[in-house]
Amino acid sequence: MRHITVCLAVTTAVVLLVLFQPSAVDAASEPICTYRNSEDETIFLKYLPLLKRGEDYVDFGKEGKCLKRAICTDTFKTIVEDCSKHKITCANKDRFTGVFPGCCLKCP
């Protein structure tokens, strides 16, 4: 009888530990940045500490031109760059690397 009581106590203790342990989703969650795009959708971005850079998101409008770029920083703040901040023309578009800010205008 004593053996059954001990087994029951151990089983109860294990069940309580499992119930009060944080779930895998909670334990593995990371801080993220958010951005609300032109379509009113929430975009989630991560900072990648091993690469020492944040994910970025280029917000394209309905006409195919991009409007803004959102970047997640190491402090989990979202930096938003607007196309108007960049002095880009069809003549100097090739000087820029990457999608942004070259996507800010359509050239013939």
C-alpha cells in the first residue's frame, strides 16, 4: 500500500511540473519588430544576432513601385525609410544595390 502512495505522489508531482512549465512556444519566443504596410497588414521582422543585422521588408504599392522599407534594429525598434529620402533617378538607379531604393521609381 505504501508503494502505491509513493507512486501516486511522484506521478502528481510530475504532472504539476509539466502543467506549470512554460510552453515551448513561450519559451522559444523572440523579441520582434512590427511594421504596418500599405495594405494595412502587420508584418513581423526579426533581428538576427549571429549576422548582426535585422530583417527588412520592402513595402510595394499597388502600382508596383515600392513606397517604404522597414528594418528591424538590434534594440527591436523598426526603422522606416521612405523613398523620398533617397535622391534616385533613372540615370543614377544603377548605383544602388539591392531592391530598395531602386524600386522607388519605374524607368522606361
